[in-house]
Amino acid sequence: MTIVEFKNQISSAFHNSDDLFFREINTDYVQCVLSYLDGGSDKIVLEQDIISPLITARSAVSGDNLSDVIFYGEEIKPVPTDDCPARIAEGDVIVFFDGEGEGHLISIRKFDKRAIAEPPTSNVLKGPREGFIEEIKTNVTLIRRRLKTPSLTVKNLSVGKYSSTPVSVLYIDGIAVNHVVEEIIGRLNAIDIDGIIDSSYVASFIQGRRYCFFNQVGSSEKPDVVASKLLEGRVAIIVDGSPLVLTLPFVLFEDLQDGYDYYSNDWSSSLARFFRVMGSLLTVILPGAYVALQSHHYHLMPLKFLITLMSATNGIPFPPAIEMFFVLMLFEILNQASIRMPRLMGISLSIVGAIVLGDTAVKAGLISSPAVLVTALSAIGIFCVPDQVGALSILRFIFLCCSAVMGLFGIVILIVLLTAYLVSLSSYGAPYLAPYAPRINPDLKDGLIKSSTVNMSERPYSIPNQNRKRMSKDDD
Amino acid sequence: MRLNYNLCHKPKTTNLYSSQIGAVVFLCTLSYKLSSLPGIVSEYLSSSTLWFYLVLSVVDIVEFALLYFFFCDGSDERLRDKIPYKIGVAILFVFLSFKCIGFFALAVLFFTVELYVGISPIIIVSILIVPMLYLGLKGVNTLARTAEILAPIVLVIIVLNLVFLDCHLDFKRNLPVLALPLKDFALHSIKYGLWLGNFFPLLFVKVQKKKFPYVFTSVSITHIITIVAVMVGVAMYGDAMKILGNLLVEISGFNQLSTEIGRMEWTALFAVIVMGVIEISFLFFGLTECSVRLTRSKYPAIIVVAVVVVLLSSLLSSPQVLADLAHTAVVGGIMLGLSLALPIYFLVVKAVYRKKDKNSSLNEALTEDRL
């Protein structure tokens, strides 16, 4: 194939895209063309270490001896000309020599990336503050820095027909169970989609049950958390373009744990976990219980409380269920608006939300102050478990509807159904409500009441792993 | 993970941890024994109610022990194709069907008469049927794990309600031991056979033992709580106990914390509803397993449930008719007889076939030696 034919082939593959560049070198010793996309490669490296040696070469250069001429650290792989457009689209440079049948791949990708910073969704008082970024190689390195072992294995895949998104699967050989790793890789390979934009796309393909509104895949923006999960036998999935690293297998209790629990006193960690559970229960049950008590079982409330409540709700034009539904809906709308609103306008939203909508509506007698109080408590509680915000929010509405119709009976039936549903879930062999259902006593050390790290001599039984021994027991 | 929603499949035995069996036993023993039964029994047996409960507990423990031997010894894996075993399972299917209908009727009665006065039974039936079907069809693994989560909460509620009880108790009301002549006491006691045989669905599971004796602990705690609760109930109400619709709820009404944080009946209501749902789901699971063993399909069990729904919601003016039928002397006597006879029958069938298997393997070995 000639250079002209190669250029035509690549140009037609890219439909004469304007950001496709060709750099032809035509000296006595070198007749080649370099093809790359603008902005995808490191221009300085390209000019100094690739083009410059080729131009100044004093002997004939071809694909066979290219690596002897240019300054490039990796093995230069030959690429069939049909595959060259795909490689160029990924940001690589293809060097094609006149008369040869294949191109040569040089990967000097350089995309602009943000600096490593503390993730906004998982701040800690004490402990590492590094967070993942959108660049996959940096993310792998952040984990490797914490796990300096050759057993940490990385398998690279490419997912998405058009996006060809690089995906890395990380696990510690000898700890993670092989069949779990194989199943995850198998599921990733089976993904048939045009593009993967974020790791959540991948999560929806590898989760156990499709129409479940609970997280079935763990995610973290912190390398220390992912490293500790890898040490427990889990598998991490890093997707290029996403700062959220996925971890599997996943159990619900992971969302009630926090990295800070392990860097602080065990007693305070246990207390924090207890309050997280209480917060999530308040979030889900409180609005429903308020409506049930007010509509169906007001006789169960203490007399003084009932009198106060009656005086506060007297004159409200709506039944308790409709009122609560209205306040919750208002909160959800304000919440969505505050997330998407530009920061500078956030203050005005707070004023509008708190004063205009809340205070004025109460003063106008449209909603009662206890309903606002209950919604506020429920709204605060939801952020005790930030990874399950979506599920808790949906459940809050379901509980509200059930309690409006059937009172406490409806709530209890829903609790039983919800528990039954959750215990029936599993993630790659890990029961979703482990270590509580089934009760796995050794894992309770890292349960609601957290034991000292010194006592956790074994890896969790809830998570399938090959090697249970975490540390040698010191009997002294 | 793919889920199998097929209603037709081969019979299988599920492994349960002993802690899970303990949780199921706890919830299923207490549920109906401490809710509607004390009131019903007290009407006829008066001060002998406590002593009736002692006898009931002994019978219950004996029956559980017989079943325990059965499921600890490899469940029914080698018996499934044997005709005598299938006959036993067919009888068990009828037994569990009636128990399921009876308990369902009692649950509907509680909600329509005690909790939501005047509500149409069809609403209660259609709500109760959902968790029952879901848990029953999902299988005993889901059911046992659910029980494992909820049992400690229920235990704490019951214990706290007993500990914080603030009421005048006259324990002399439990005397005389025999308010009726012994013969009448025995004849009346026979009526309550419906409340026995809660653990038959355990015939279809295998136990994975843990170090801690969960099953023994659970059985002990359960029966101690039952006896204490009934003793307290009689001491509180005496002969007036016959008007109680639900003993646990009434006990929780006299909680010291009631004046501070509101009436504590809601805690007992939570416990009662949870236990009731788990119990009927467990019985329904037993029904489905019986029908799978007999017909390789869960449809017969579902038909029974459909009949329950129709009976309770349309054909009968009140579920009271079914509940009353459940504790007549004939029905109660049959249920009592079956709840004791069936475990012995299953153990005998197992022993006979084990002996036959041993003999045949011995004969085979001898024949091989001769050859």
C-alpha cells in the first residue's frame, strides 16, 4: 500500500474529519506518514522523540527497525491497516511506511485531566484525602501506590462499539475468587452498547437484578476505600472517564460503613454507624408513620403530644397524607433545583425554599409545621447514607402511600416485604444483607458495633475469597 | 444472578443454618399462641389456662423434637419416591391446608374486629396474601433470612413489654390448677389442636449446625416467654381474659413508658403482625413443598390459597365461622392426633427405608464377594 492509499483509507474512515492530521516525512532515508487526531497526543513528545529522529535519520528506516530510531519506551506494535482508524480514534499515533501492508502504533496519548483532589461526595475529618479522577491510568496508579504487590492484577478491556471505553478490572490474585473475576470479565465482555460514558453504565450491566432500586454494585471515589475492598477479596472496575470506581461483590452494609470509621475510635465509629441506620430508618418510615398515626392511630400518641399536634394541624385544608405528599414533593423539587442550580444562585434558592415556600405556606395555613418538621428530619436522615439516597427516597414515598391507606398495618407489612426482598438479593455469591441475614458471626466484628482492627484477623466470610487469613493471630 | 420463578420443578431440600431455624421457631411458636389463643382457651378453662399452656408446650416440644430428629438426619432426600412417604405428605398437605386457612382466618379476624373495626375482610385478605405468597413462593431461604432479621426485634419488643409492665398482678388467679374435672379439662384441651404442628415445613429442610446451640436456645426462650406471658395474662385479667382478642397487645397496653412516649400497643402490633405473616408464609411454604413432592408443581398450594381468599372474602359473612370451626372438638382432635402421629410416621418410614437400604447394600456386597 502506498502512502496516498493509506491516507485515503484513513480519511474516508473519518469522513474527512477536520481534526484528523497527517504528517508526511519524505527524506532520503524515510518515506512515511504519521496519522493522529488533534488534541489526542502529546505534541512535544511527538515532535521531539518521534518526528525529529525520523527526519534526522541517516540510514533507511522501516517498520522493522523503527524502535531503533525513535525514543519510545514501549514495544511498537504492528497494526493492520483496517484497524488503524480505531486506534487513531483512541488517541494513538499510527506511523505508516510507504509500501508496507500495516501501520505501527505509538501511544503517546495526552488528554487534559483535572488534578487529584478530595472528592466532593466523600469528605473525611481524618484520613487520606486523595480521590479518583476521570483518567483511568492515574486511577490504577493511585491503587497501585497503596497495594505494592505483584499479586494486584489488572485486566484491561474495551467496552462500547463507538466509545471503545477502556475498562480495567483489578483484583488481588490469591485473595479474590477466580470464578467471580471470570464472571465479571465475562459480563463486561458481553456488554453490547454503542457507548460507555460513565461507570454507572457498566454498573447497570453487571448488577444482579435489573429492576432493583437498591445499589447492587459498590462505588467509591477514594483509592484508600477501594484498596481496602480489594484486600477483602473484592474486584474493582475502573472505567475511563469516571471518577467512580465500582467494586463487587457488594453487600448493603457497605453503604453504612465509611472510610472514616476505620481511622477513628471504634466506639465512635459504632455510634456513627448506629446513627446512620437510625437516620435511614427515620428517612423511610417517619413520614409514613406520621401520616399513619395522625390518620388511623391517633389514640397511640401521648396525650400532650396529641394536643400539640391537633392545635398545629387544626385548619389545614388537606388530609395528612396529601399534606405530607405535597411537602415531600416540594422538598424533592427544591433538592433537584439546588443540585443543578449555579452556586451563586443557591443562596436565593435557600431563601425561596425556606422562607417563601416553607414559612409562608405554614403561615397561610396550607401546610402544618409538624409536617415540615417531619420532612426536614427525613430529609436530613437521607444523607446519612449518601449512596442509597435514590432508594431511600423512593421507599419514603412507597411507605407514605401504604400508611395512608392501611396505617401501621401497611407499614409493618411493607417492612416484612422489604426485608424479604432484600434478603433474597445477592451479589456474586454475597448475600445482600450479610452479615445479618444469614448471620455470619465472625463478620459482625465489622458490623453495627465495630470491633478493633486488631481483632479482624480474618477476611469477611460474607465476601467470597480464597484466603481467609488476614493477619497471624497474636495470642499474647 | 438469575432467578427461577418456575412453579413446576423437582423437589429439593434447602440448607438452613441452625440460627435461622431458631429464628423461624421463635416467631412461629409465639405468633398465634400468644395472640388469639389465650382468650379462646380462657373462656372454657378459666384458671387452668396456664396449665393448659404447660401441657401445650410439652406437646409442642415433643413434636418439634421428633421433627428435629428427622431434618437433622438428612431430611427427606431418600424418601421422596417412596409411596408410604408420599401418603404421609398427602395427609400433611391436608393438615397444612386447614392450618393455613384457620390461621389466615384468625389473622383476618384480628384486623377486622380488633384493629380496624368495620373494615371489609377483602381488604385485609388482599393485603395479607401478598407477603404470604411472596415469602412462600420465594422459598424457605428467604423466609428464614427474613425471620433472622426480624426475630431479635420481636424478642426485644416482647421482653421490654414484659419488663416494663406496670399493672396489678394477682398470680393466685392461676389457681386452682384444675378449674374443671380432669376429664373435662382433657376434652376441652383437645379442641386446640390447630395450634400444634407449626414446624412441619421443617421436614423439607436440612440443618447446618453452628457452634452455638441456637435451636435449643430458641425453643427454650420461646416456651419460657409463652408461659410467662400467659401467667402474667391470667394474673392481670383472671377470668376476664376471655374477652381479650390479643394477649400480647393487651399486655403492652400496661407499659410504664406509655405515659411518656405514647401507648406502647404499637410495639406489640408490630410483633404480632410480623409473627403472623411469617407463620402463615411458613405454612404456605410447607404447602408448596408438599404439592411439589406430590405433583411436581406448586399449583395445588396456590389453589388452596385461592380458596382461602374466596372463602374469607366473599362466601362467608365473617371469618369467625372458620375460626370457630377450627376449634371444635372433632377438628381439634384430628389436628392434635395428626400433629403427633405424623412426625412419628415419618420417622418410622425413614427408619424402615434406611434398614432396607442397609440390607440391600449388604446383600450386594455379599453377592460381589461370592462372585
